[in-house]
Amino acid sequence: MDIAMSKHVPHGHQTENHLIDAAHPWAKVGRVTWEELGSAVDAFPGTLWIDGNSTYNGLYDKVPEAQATGLPNSLMLLEPDRLTVSVAVEGAEFDNPRSKVRADFTLAGKRYILAVTDPVIESVYRAKGNGQYPIAGARICVSLGGAYAGYCYKLVAAIITAARAQDQQ
């Protein structure tokens, strides 16, 4: 995609933020192959930013807001060793039941369970119903969101498979 940016607008740990120039339309200029995408995969640095804090249903899925300040980025493209998408009703214990899609994956043997915010993946897997769905050979875009209630949450913003990449072309 060719997207005109008017200026760089980093916000805290979200150093990649840019303001899109609305006067210029977006243009599709080519396609990235699965192999080319592989060259963009980040090396796993041993932790996803800062580990140690977890939500009720997640694992290492949040960073205290005060510790997020000064982090060098908020996005990583990674290739997990193992990935399972799970769909389950969460929150019943707190009188707020809702269907939730999570990614349960390992990177260099370290396990994470993060909420999925990829709308296509959420829709596809919610339609399958509650359960565990292994995905082989995927790449994931992990994002460290903005602060909410004192924490920045780690999210799986996209799950990309070779088949999905081919469908997008």
C-alpha cells in the first residue's frame, strides 16, 4: 500500500504512530509473498516487552503503564513455535459473560495467552464455537495497546497464514 503520511506522531511507547494525510487516497501498489513477509519477521527478544503481569484469563498479557514508558516500540511481527486460537465464554465469574477469542502461543518456549483483535479471525473462529483450534505455520502481529486502567495490554492484532496471505492477493 502507498499511504501518504503527514507527520510522525509517537505517543509514549507507541513510537510507530504516524498521522495519515487524508488529502491523498491510499493506493495498492503490489503484493507481498509469504516468503517476502518472512523477511519482515522480528527476532524474538526473549520477552514481549515486559513480562510478569497477567489478567484473569490471559498469560503475560499486560504491562504496567509506568513501565511501558520508554519502550522502543509497540508492534512486532513474530513467528510463534506453536499457536492455538481459543474461543470461550469469559467473565461469568464477574457477572459479565461474553465470547472471547484468544491466541495461546509460544515463542522460544515461552508461553503467552493474549486477546485477539483481528476482526476476520474473531469472526471465523467465533462461528466455529467454543473450543481450541491449532494453527500451523502462522505469523502474528503483536501490539502493545494504549493505557487503560493503569496497564497497557498486549494484543494479537493479526494472525497471518500462508493461505490467508494468498487469499488477500
